Amino acid sequence: MKNILVPVGSSKNALSHLQYAVDFAEAFGAKLFIVQIYNVYTKAGTMIKIDPIIERESKAFLDDLVSKIDTKSVEVVVKTLKGKLVNTLELASKAADIDLILIEPRTNSIREEVFLGKTSGKIIKQTQIPALIVPEGYKFKPFSNILLAIKSAIIKKNDALTPLLSIKNNFKASVNLLLVKTPYYNEGDFDVDQKLSDTANNITQTENATTFHGVLQHLQSYNPDMLCVVRRKRGFFTKKWEKNVILKKDFSSAIPVLVLRGLK
């Protein structure tokens, strides 16, 4: 893992999240890109050029945040980017060859009942960039026990597991594979190929209404320090993420959640 991207909002958790990002990047010897994205809608006849003002203020805001954290030996690049959130993140990730994006649950939302705010939820739901959701105030520590929960072991994309393998190998963590049989089960979904078999230290099969319910049933017995799930059309967060905002009553996590791109 060489390049990590961190979008920054205006949350009270920003400093804690940035320090986690630095500590995480240091563990990999990775480069850290800290960005803020803005979009300006101007009215006809406006005399003042707003873009340079917002760009200047955004850059000053980011520089101030970075000055308050310990960047250690990590190379940090600070950028302000103009454009629509999802498209801009996708383009920036491609240009900088980003391996992982680190997301705080609520970049702007102040509602206590919210787990993922509108911005964070949109990034997770609408992009294909592998992402790590870091709980608010969470302190970095090496991972030792990862729970990978999927409903199909069919892997067609060669690099789909790359972020998980990178984390597993870097920290010498164990990976417990939870195969969840749902009503959408298809023949062959539990045929584990060699690559996935080599990744997992243990494999468990369960039958639940959704992958989410399978995780709830087995989370305590595994006691992981990271949960890993997969984006799918009928995946882990399909119903929960029909809207970008996700409430804590529907889903929350006290440990980091690694969200992989679709396997198929």
C-alpha cells in the first residue's frame, strides 16, 4: 500500500482522524494525500470570482489542521480540489494511484444518531475506491484479527482482495472468512478458490437473512479488530444504504470497517 487518500470535512473529529491516517500510513511507509473538495454554483451577473477565495480558505484550513498533528516520517500532500464529490474523488484517486481512502463516519453531520453522514455515505456507496471507515476518536493500533463477511466467494476481479491482503500481510493478521447463505444464494457461491482459501485462516458457513445479520450473529465470537465487507448490488449495505445517510440504529461499528470493491 503506497498511496492513501483522506477527504476532510469540518467535523470535530477531523484532527483525530488525520492523526489516525498518519499513523496508519506510517505503518505501511505510504504517502498521504489530504484533500478537501469544494463545488461552487455561481449566479449570472456575479462580479466576484468566488473560486480563488474558497480555494485559498480551504487550503489554509487544511494547512492549519496538519500543523496540529504529528506527521512523523510520513510524506503528506495537501490539496484542495474543485468539482463534484464522487467524480472528483474518482479522478484524484486514479491520478495519484490511490490504494485506499480513509473515511471518518461524519465529515460534516452533527446529528448524534447518524453513523455515516451524507458525504461519507455517498463516498462508500457511489465510488469503487477501497475504503476504510474509522470510528470517531479511534486510536491506531496494528490489526491482528480480521472478520471478512461475504455471501459469495466468487472472485472475478484479480485485485479485489488487494487492500485486505496488504493489511493482513503488513500486520501478520489472521483473517476469518464468514460465508453467509442468504435467500439470494446461488449454486457455487460457497466454492472458495485458492486465493481466497490462502487468505483465510478459518472459514465458517452460516445461514441468515442478510450478510449483516450473519455478522451480528458471529461478531462477538470472533471479536475482530477489523470488519471487512464487499460492495455489491445486493451486498452488505444494499438496504441500509439506499439513502446516503446511515443511522446508528441501522448500523454502527466500534471497529474500523474495510469496504472492498465488488468481487465480480
